[in-house]
Amino acid sequence: MSPFGAALCCSCLRPGVWLLKPGIQKKSFLGLHTTARHAAKDYYEVLVLGGGSGGIAMSARMKRKVGAGNVAVVEPSKTHYYQPLWTLVGAGAKQLSASARPTEKVMPEGVEWIKSRVTALDPDKNCVRLDNDVKISYKYLIIALGISLHYEKIKGLPEGFHHPKIGSNYSVHTVEKTWKALQDFKEGNAIFTFPNTPVKCAGAPQKIMYLSEAYWRKTGKRPKANIMFNTSLGVIFGVKKYADALLEIIEERNIAVNYKCNLVEVRADKQEAVFENLDKPGETEVHQYEMLHVTPPMGPPDVLINSPVSDEVGWVDVNKETLQHKKYPNIFGIGDCTNLPTSRTAAAVAAQSGVLDKTISLVMKNQSPTKKYDGYTSCPLVTSYNKVILAEFDYNAQPLETFPIDQSKQRTTMYHMKADMMPFLYWNALLKGYWGGPAPIRKLMHLGLK
């Protein structure tokens, strides 16, 4: 695993509890408590929409370019989460509290925090609208609004989570239910799903499956478990090198994989899951479950659907090499909300932040962007409580590995980087705008190698 960002697997969800530092000065207080009715200012040189990994990282970088008082972040959530840790939280290896920080703590000092929601974008007038119809204008706009979860698109959810035996590592409200379902498992079907939509961290739906299998082996329950991975995809993983390695593990551990199989309904009171066959429209199959892990359908945030800045689906329409908007040269996108044709991970955000920093610097000087994003992304595929396959790849789904070793092999060192080193790096380097991906490390590691 790249020691400086390869295991940053997913973007951050940000619901939770917000804390205010005691003794905070009045000016800062107004900035932190900005509501839709009382914006600190109505114009910023750089306005950032979204306070996840991409938004915070870019606001830190922009602060150094134009000054903290000229940068604002629009973000309603009071807590910022390092969501890549939730794979391990759902498996009982980490505590949920270890993934959380108050948004106030991760916001770059002096940058205005507008604690509100974006309700509309008007790029032709260089402004956005917030709750209560407040208008904020900008010179440059960075869109980092992430991706939305849609449990409600599965019949029987989200209300089904009130029942036992079902969890999801994708939500702060349900990740601990995964661990409870894992512990309470007795015998029967354990089903893990992958939806028929783009998702963030495409490896996460199967990571929890491998961890569950390892836990049941450890506790003696494995012979009573029929483990199933029901995926809407036609392959186990999009990069052949890592897919081949995963298929070997799946065969060794006697896991059943059902392709083109999409979850459409959960009957939680009966512990039944209904799947549609994507190759045979209208055909469904019902499976009884003793444990069910749901990866929800996902899509662009509502504010981006039918927005002037978005493509026909709703993703921010940016140049895949520069991250500059294709129509509006003073608008930029980063992370899960964009239509960049690569996997949506925080490792991708790290690499994108370095490129975007260079792009905006040149645009501010009325020069053409020259730095190019190659689509680098990474997914640390956790295969047990002490093993990880480190997948790193580019736009062409070709391996783009940091280390001069075969990263398709399961390694304990990679697990410890994922579990211990990467969270430290996330809080102390990426969010502070000091990490732009492992490319320099990769070049150093491969000196003299073909």
C-alpha cells in the first residue's frame, strides 16, 4: 500500500455531532455559525461546495493561495468522518468514534465555514443559492459535493434496518449494525450485495464479506455459513490483475458469486432479500438470509441533477485531465460528484487535489492548465483481519503501483498501513492540503526499474 495515500479508500460522510471550541472569538464565531440567513459575506474569491475530503483539502490549498478570509466552505454537517475506516468498524476491528472529528476541527483555520446547504447553482451569474434563498457569489468555484446514498430505492429500506440481521458499512447509522449481525450469525445464508449504480469505493462491498468469513472461521461458525456475493456487475473487480487474485481467494474460501444480480427488495421481517436478474428483465429470485450486508444504490446529489454544471446524468462535467469544467472556466470539480471515469475513492481525491491545485494556479494567472490527472485511484482490498491486496490503477484500468513488488499478493504490512497509518495521513496531510497522491513516491520506488 502506498504509505502516503494509497489506502484512502472512500470519501467522507459528514453527519453527526458538532462541537464549538470554548473562547472562540466573535469574528470566527460568526463564520462558524453562518446560517442561510446570516452569511458572513456574500462574496468570496474561492467558494468550495462540500466539506468532505476533497472540499477540505482544496480549501486548505486555496487558503495558501488567496488568504483564509477569501475562502469559504459550504457544508451543513457538524461531523466529518474518515469513512474508509468503516470497513473495519463493521468487522469489529475499529471503533466508530475513531473515524470522527468535529467539522470545526478539520476546517482550515480562518477559512469561513458556511453551515448551510446549497440549493441551486447559477454559473452564468457566478453565484450559488443556499437555504432561505441566500445568494453567495464567487470568482472561482470548487464543487466537492460527494455522492448520495439511496437506500430508499430498495423496497423495504431504510426502515428494514430496524430489524436485526441486516447492516451496511456505507452509513454512520448502520455500520455498527453490520458488526452486530456478524456476531449474532448462527447458520444459513450470509449475503453481500453490490448495486446497479456507480458507487464509492467499489471494493468495500466485498471487503466486509472477506472479513466476515475470517471472523466465522475464527469463531467456528464457518461450516454453518453459506456466503454469497450478489453483484450487479459482470466481474468481481474491474482490473484483471486484482480480479484474478480475488477469484483465487473466493475459490479457496468456498464463496458463491452471483453476477448480474441486483437487490431490489428487503423483507426484513421475514429475513428475505429479493434480487432481479439483470440479464433477464422481470425475473426475480428470493433468498432467505441469516445476515445481509447492503450496499445502497448511489447517485449525484439532488442539487446537481439538471444543473447547468452537470452532464445528462447529474455528475459535474469536468475535463478528465485538468478537472476544470468543460463550459465554465472558473468552475472546477473534485471527487465523487464528478464524471471522471475512475473509481470514486479518497485516494483518487488525493491525486486529484494535487492536479487541481496546479490547474487553478495557472487559471488564476490566465494561463492554460498543463498538469494532467491520469485517473490514479486505489483500493486496499482487505481480505482478512491482517491481510490486504493493494489495488492501484489508472483510467485504463491498468495497475499503477507504488511499490516494486507484486501488489496483488495478500500482505500483512499493507493491512497495517490501511488500519493504522492511513488514518493518521488522512487527518494530518490530505485534509491539510499537503498530499497530492503517491506519484513522487512511485517514481522514487521504481528508479532504475523497467
